[in-house]
Amino acid sequence: MPNSLWPTALLVAISACGLLAGCEVGNPDTVSPVTSSSYSGYYVNPSGGPMVSGNTGSAVTSLTVTQSGDELQAVDNNGILFKGSVTIASSNQPAIFILDGTTTAGAKVTINGTLQGSGSSAVMTGQWIEPTVVLGFTGKNSS
């Protein structure tokens, strides 16, 4: 290596060591698929009305949620299918979910948030995210 490249190589090596030393590698066991809780059910807004207000397309007033392990699917009252997953960080925390689908107007939608409780007492809250709007989203299992 030419003498003029030594300072550059040394700087790169020191930087790489510093970056590695600053990284924190988490335990892969801290986030795991949800298998002990069941979030399957028929969700509606506990206050009545739509689960999300201001979305493009037809109003979403209910979601029929089906869970199989960490896989989550939901069909809204308009017949639109959403697919995603659910995970839990620890037994003391709510489950985290994400669902992807479309509106009746054809806009892509991501619904993400938390699920608390289990079975008929489960509550989902989060965000309804379209390309042009982010809205609040809530539902309670009424099964």
C-alpha cells in the first residue's frame, strides 16, 4: 500500500471499530411471534360509527380478524382483505400488528398499532396510513 493511503486506511479501520463498538445487538428472544393470545374476532368502533374517519373510499365500520400464529388477516365490511402479522415484545406489553390492503377507491393502506387484551376483550388501536393521509384507527372485539 502506498504511504499516502496509510492515513486513510487507518481512519477507516478506526471508524469501523468505533461503529461496531457503538452498536447494540439485541437478544433475538425479546421479540417473538404471538401464539398464546388470540386476537381473532369481529372488531367495531366501541363508540359506534366507523373505525376510521376520513379515509378514501367507503367507510370501514368493522373488521373480521383471523389470527393463525403470528399471521393476521382481516376483511372489512366492504369485503377488502388485509394481510399482515402480529408480534409481542414481552408478556407485559401489548401486541404490535401491521396489516396491508387497499381502500375501495384503490389507495394502498397500512394499518399498524397495538392489540391489548385477548379474545372478546381485545382492543386494537393505531394508525390508518394512506399515501395522502394518516388517520387514527380503533376497534374492539365484539364477538
